Amino acid sequence: MSESRAPAMGWVIAAFAAVYLLWGSTYLAIRFAIETLPPLLMAGVRFLLAGGVLYAFMRLRGEPAPTRRHWTSAAVIGALLLVCGNGGVTLAERTVPSGVAALLVAMVPLWMVLLEWLRPGGTRPTGRVAAGLTVGFAGMVILVGPSQLAGTGAVDFGGAALVLCASLAWSIGSIHARGATLPANAFVATGMEMLCGGVLLLVAGAARGELAGLNPAAFTGRSLAALAYLVVFGSLVGFSAYIWLLGVSSPARVSTYAYVNPVVAVFLGWAMAGEAVTARVLVAAAVIVAAVAVITTGPRPRAQPGALDKDAVPPGAKTASRRRRQAA
């Protein structure tokens, strides 16, 4: 028995490292990708490729074909999480530093608590969670407020507002996914959601006029490498590690990526892209991460899906967490 635990612990550590580092790095990868690639078309290609590989692999392994209702649910979830959520963040990173985007995305659990409270028959947050909400929104004000309020280094308001709207859409999609009719296998469901989201992102990019200005000759090696990184490591490897962790570790431990990812993103943005890390960003980061920690680690009347990384967390991870609770 003891011989089997040592390898398992090694895999657990490797999986946590993947979730912490790979998902935290995807914000910077997005920034590099959209330097020369059109943002929505880039995101569409990313999820179409990742979803296609994942879905084809699971079907070849013998998973049953989804029903039309499954595809309808996957399309709705893909639209909310990937088009409105990931697409919004991708567009916002044209004017918002990648580290700041990650900090704003960390507000997702706060939105989810509020949505859960405001829905008919919803659950009122505990005192601890209410305190976390207050602290979290204070951190957001510090980060995006005017210079007179929090000193120099103000964030582009339009870009920040777009990230917050994207986070809200991601939260709505995550809550909707709890009751959606999807295949029992979380990998199949996520492949479908990424396929649907990828197609919709391509349509949105075309509607935005990105095809008209498309110039493959201008694509740099760094942008193309960043896209490949997002497909392989951000979506496929990171997602697989996350789903595996849901089965071998506690939800509280798995959810710790929620406040590690923003720290990783801020550091990488500073180290590899020269993004300024001002006192304002550091204070806001400390406040927001502390608020997320309070909300995700405290006792809650209802378990929250662990979806905080708007870019990196694949949508099926939410439904996988839900199914795991139902099976317990």
C-alpha cells in the first residue's frame, strides 16, 4: 500500500504545479498571442483545436455520442464561458496588462456568491463570506479606481470594465452549467463546450471584421508559439490535471489555484513582458487574493465550482465538480 502512495503523491504535486503555473501563465500567453493575431479568431482557433482533440480522443475511447440536447447545452455554456468570458478577457488584454486582467478575473467567486444570493430561493452568504465580498470589492476599487483615490498607475477603465463583464458572464455560465443536461463524462462535455465556443468565437471574430484585416505574413513566431501553448498546455494539459485533481484531492485544496494564479500572472507579466508592478497593483493584489481565500476556504452552505481563471479553466471543470458531488 505504501508503495502505491509515493507515486500518487508525486502525480498530485505535478498536477498542482500544472494547475498553478500553467493556468497562471495563460494570461501572458494571451498577451503574446494577440500581438499579431486577431483576438477573437485566435481564441476561436485555440478552443476549436483543443476541443476537437479532446472530443475525438474520448469518442475513440468508446464514449457514446452526445444527444442533440447535450449539444444545445454545450453551445449555451460555450457562449457564456468562452465567447463572453474568455473572449472578453482576450479583447481586454489589448489595453489591460495580463497580470491586472488575472487579478480582475479572480473576482469570479465574488460574482458567483452574489448571483447565488440574488437568484430566487438563493442562499444568503455567511458573515465570513460577506466580509470576503466587501474586502474583494474594495480591492477591485483600489485596482481600477481613479488616480486620486489610489495613487498612480490607474488601469484603463474600458478594458477593466470589459474584464469584469467577462467575469460576470463566466459566473453566470458556471451556475447555469450546474443544472445543464450534458454527457456524464466531463472530458466529453468539455470537448463539446470548447468546440461550440470555438465556432462561436470564430463567428464573432468574423462579425467584428477580423477576417478583413487578416494578414498571415504579419504573424510572428512568438504569437504562434503562444497560441500553441494555449492549446496544449493551457487547455489540454491544464484541464486534464484539474479534472484528475478533483478525483484525488479535496475541493478546498484544488480551489487554492484561485489565489495562486493571479500571483503567478502578475509575476510573469513583470518578468517577461515588462508590465509595471506598482504599489497600487501590489496592494490590490494582496486585498483581492485575501478575499478569494476567505471565500473559497471558509465553510459555505453550498459548494462553489472552482472556476476562477477566466482564461485557463475549461468549462467542463465546473460540471465535473458538480457530478463528483452528486456521485458522492
